[in-house]
Amino acid sequence: MRGIVPILLALAFAWPARGEVFLFEAPSGTPARELTIYSTLDEGLAAPMVTAFQEAYPDVAVRYEDLLTGQIRDRVRDETDGPGVTADFVFSSGMDLQMSLANDGYALSVQPEAARDWPDWAKWQDRAYALTFEPAVLVYHRPSFPDGPPQSRLALMAWLKAQPAGGGGAVGTYDITRSALGYLFLARDEERFADIWTLVGAMARAGLEVFPTSQDIIDRVADGRLKIGYNILGSYAADQARQRPEIGLVLLKDYTVVVSRVALVPKAARNPDLGEAFLGFLMSREGQEVLARKLRLPAVSLEVSDANSARMMQAVLGAQLQPVGVSPGLLVYLDQAKRRRLLARWEAALTGR
């Protein structure tokens, strides 16, 4: 791929574990400056948004670090509190962890031009911005449902109760002890669906299988090893469904939780103006269309109205969609007492105790 050099950082650094690093060379060949990005998007997905930005900023090289959500939070904190210099732009699916950085003073207040018209739920004090609109969906194996899959949680519960007890292969979901996203989805379920633990118990009796990633579940649904995947990130599921006709997906009609990837410019950024420029690009109509059309991540901006956008989904589905707002309310999901309680209920539902 043009202008990209992958390197692995040495393990001897004192800071938290680092992921893979990619260097996007300046298109002009004479870079004046370098933009550093920490992100949970892998390089293959991220490349179109980086190269689109560089078309407008041809003298800027980009250092792109692919990290886990917790690594990003820890790196920004430790580098800010230690040497005092960190990434220029941070983009993560860990909504709660990003909000903790913003709330604890690790993010700059920045106001790109598009911020004036950004939805209120998708920004906080000009320090944290939701850039994508990604619903949790039910993924299903089409050949296993000639009459169609369940359309609500109550219908799913009825279907589960009709499956042979302990047979396996009925349903899969995230292992919430290993998946921060799975934990967030289930915590939102607990707030919105009074029978969530009855539903989890029904999954367990039908032979629930749990996995750390979306791809693990989607692959098993595609080949029929699982009939249903519950609470799967819709952006990944929709992209896979386009390529694999055995996969179908449903936005459950009782409610659909929507999560976002959240961006911020760290207070200790080496080049905060470049971080703000990159944020401004991703919030612009052009940048949002790159996310929606090339990365297949639904756009938040109300200027984008194609099928892969918040505006279109909300026009069709209305109140069924329940986005997780960018606010200090996210910090409740980091509360350790709440986490222990939810994990205990999860374990009890899985084991029938």
C-alpha cells in the first residue's frame, strides 16, 4: 500500500504495551510535520481515512498506532503525566474509557467547524465527539430460519425455549469478562429490558457459546455452527453480510442500542493543531462520507443522508434506536462495584445458580 511502512516497537519501553505502528508517508515527499494517532481501528480499515486526510494535507506524515481500548486510555494518561507528550488524536470504540480521559482533564477543548451542528448526544464540552453510529444487531444463519428470525427479545426468548436443552449451536454472544463492548451492551440491556437475566438464562439452557470478538461469532453464524449471534456490532455484521449471503441481521424492534467510536485531541498532544485538523476532517461532510462509504462505519453527521448514516436510520426506525450518549453517565460502566455485581449475575444466569 502506497506510503505505508509497518514497524513493531521494541518491548523495552517503560510505558504500557504498544500495538502495531504504521507510517503513512507524506504524499508530497517532503513532510514538514507528523501527526500521531492512537486508534482501535486496524490499519486496513483506517487507511482510507488517513489517505483522504493527506490529500488535503500533503506535507503531513501520519504515524498510526493500532491499540486496544484500555491501552489507549493508559498510554494517554501515563504519557501526559510522565514526559508530558502523547498522541495528537485518539479514536476509540471504548466510549467509557474515552469519556474518562475527557472528564479527568486529559482532552483539549476543540471546536471544528462541524461541531456547531453536531448532535447534542454526540459531543461533550467540545472535548469528546462521537463520530460513528453503530447499532447492536441480532445476526442469524439464513438457512436455519426459512420463516424469518426473531424480531424482538421476547420472540428470541420464545425461540430459545423451543431449542433442545444444552444442545449447543443455538446462540453466541460476547464473553463480557473479556469484551468491553459486550459488557457495555449487556449493561444497557439490564437498564432497558426487565427480563434480561431470564433471556440470558434461556440462552444458557440452549447451549450459549461466548467469544471475545464479533468476528468469532459472525464466522460461526456464517457456516451454521451458530444459528444466532446476539448483540453483535452492526457495522462489522453488515459488512460481512454483504460478502456472505448466509448471514442475515435484524435490529430488534423493542429497542436497539447504538454505540459510537469517540474521538478527542489530548491535552498533551505534541501537535494539537494537527489533531484538531484531523478531527475537523472526520467531522466534515467529506470525512463522514469516507467513514460511511469506505470504512462502512455509519456517519453521525446530519449532512450525510445515505443508507449508512444516523440520519437515515433514525428517519426509518425512530425511537427504536437508542444511542449511548457521550456524557459523564458513561463513567458508571467503569464503576468496579457495578461491574462485580453485573458479572456475578452473568455467572449465575450461565450456571443456573
